[in-house]
Amino acid sequence: MAAQSNNVIEVKNVVKKFGDFTALNNVSFTIKEGELFGLLGPNGAGKTTMINLILGLLKVTSGTIIIDREDISRNPERIKKIIGMMTQETVVEPDLTAKQNLELFARLYGLSEAEMSKRVSEALKDANLEDKANVRAGTFSGGMQRRLELVKSMVNVPKILILDEPTTGLDVQNRVDMWKRIRELSKRGVTIIMTTQYLEEADSLCERVAVIDHGEVKAIGTPLELKKQVATKPILEIFAKADVLDSIAEIIRVKYKLKPEILGEKLLAEISGDTASVVSGIMKETSKRKIEIYSISSRLPTMDDVFIKLTGSSLRDTTSGTYESTRSKMMTRR
Ligand SMILES: Nc1ncnc2c1ncn2[C@@H]1O[C@H](COP(=O)(O)OP(=O)(O)OP(=O)(O)O)[C@@H](O)[C@H]1O
Ligand SMILES: [Mg+2]
């Protein structure tokens, strides 16, 4: 017999169809115990569908999902008990207080009165909502509501925590706060699977990421592995007025044999050869020809580049509506 793996979630060849529409097409991935795993993809990629399948709220068309060594179709009730969940939409009960929201949830999980009281006060403390315990949750800011939901998802002390777009719609400050909280839970050993449409979030928070687009997994790995996979060469980045970029591109093509791509007021090209001499050579040449450049630099590939490459939308395709809308929803780098 094979040695037991420490995989907590195993998704194997999962297909999910809604009528004729294939929302997930042959999706496979595994998540190890204690891992902080991200499903990264744009709107409509299939992230929530995948989460709902893991939770047993939807049934697979084909394929299997094994959680904690058990096929979810065999024992859905046991599996539900070991999973905590924060949904994409905010679902706090607006007319109940923060405390009552937590108590309601604890009762659903069948916690005893004593246990409930202990866990609820811990949760209020964790969420920095102790002073708001008896205030109606409907009056809370978006950030406070999400904090309440996060601790609520942990009330039954689950082994696995699922967070569906935990930071979408939050301002920068609350997003950073949420990241801190998620990291904290991960350090405590909770296995976390989260979805995100933010490249930056996947990059800085998740230990491993599956890039998902149109229901298909395009790549899986650590953020660094994904970046290495995309390009080993540094990327030249030049900002200039759109109308002069063409002549800069021409210099780069002819003199350095690179393949520049223009994106609005930006030019990108993978650098081959010595980076410093390419950059300084271009600066000299453009200055000689009095071509005005805002900035020129070289950098390593980012998750943005990874996404563009993996989803098949090359820089050339940016004028197409679908790609543009995908891109605009993605957080820009830095
Ligand atoms: N119950 C359903 N019936 C029909 N189609 C559905 C259903 N649920 C989801 N879909 C479709 O499946 C695709 C994937 O949807 P899903 O909600 O999983 O995407 P998502 O990655 O979570 O997107 P978002 O970032 O917008 O939340 C979409 O095209 C959606 O319209
Ligand atoms: Mg979703």
C-alpha cells in the first residue's frame, strides 16, 4: 500500500457543467496540511464553483474530491464539520449584534453553552470587536463585517478554512489587515484555501497558487516558481508618450534584436544579452535622437506577466474587450 500522504484536499479531474456550459474543465490540484493555497483567476473563472464543490453544496459532473482522506460524496456531513467558510458575499445578520451573530453560528454547529460562550468572547477579541459586541452588525463598516465573518468562520475551530475573495471590496488598509489575520491563522496550522482576483494578493500571501481561467487550471506552483516558468530573462520596461514608442521599438528591434510589445504608454521586451548595456545603449540612442522617455528600467517578471502568459492573452490582445476587462479588475503591480 502507498504511504499515506499529508494531503488534506485532493481534487482530481473535476468537471462541472451547468447545462451545456462547462464551468470547470478537468481541474486537479492537491493541498497539503497547513498550506495556504490560492485560487487566482478573474471574474467567472470558476473559483466559487470550485469552492461550492469542495463544500458539497454542488455536485461534480465527473471527477472526485477527497477531503481529509474521505470522498466528499460518501460522508458530506462529517466533512462539513471540519470546514470553516467565509463566503464571497457578506452574510452577517444585520439585525443581530456582533455577539448574537457569532452565537447563532455556534449553535448551528451544536456547541455547548459553555463552549459557545468561551469561543464567542475569544472571537470578538480576535476581531477587535469587543467594544462592539452588542452593536447591530448592520451598522458596521465593510472591514468590520469581514472581520466578524472571518472569526465566525473559525468558531467551530475547523481544520480547513475556505475564504472566497476575502478582500474584494476592502480598502487598502483593511486588505492589509485581512492579510495579517489570514497569515496568523495559517501560522496556527489551519489549512487555508482562498480565492482571489488580485495578483498582488496571491503573490504576497499564498504559499502556492493555482491560476485558473475559463474553468481550467493553467499552472500551479509557488509564486516564484510561476514567475520563473514564465521568463528567466529580465524585462525591459519603458514609459513614454504613445506616439514616440514606435520609434523606440524600432531601435530596440534593429539594434538589440529584442521583440518589443507596446501597451498604451508602455513598452515591454524580454532582454537578452547584458541588461546594463541594453538599457544604457537605448538611453544614449534616444537622447541623441531627442526622443523623450519618462522612465526606463529592467525588472524581474511579476505575477501580472505570469497571468498574461498563462491565460494566453498576450500583450497584443489588450485591445480586445474581454482581456481589457479582465485586466482592469486585476490589481496593478506595485
Ligand atoms: N448555478 C449556475 N448556473 C449556471 N451557470 C453558473 C452557475 N454558477 C456559476 N455559473 C457560471 O460558471 C462560471 C464560473 O462562475 P464562478 O462563480 O465560479 O466564477 P468566479 O471565479 O467565482 O467569479 P467571481 O470572481 O466573479 O466570483 C461563470 O460563467 C458563471 O456564470
Ligand atoms: Mg466567485
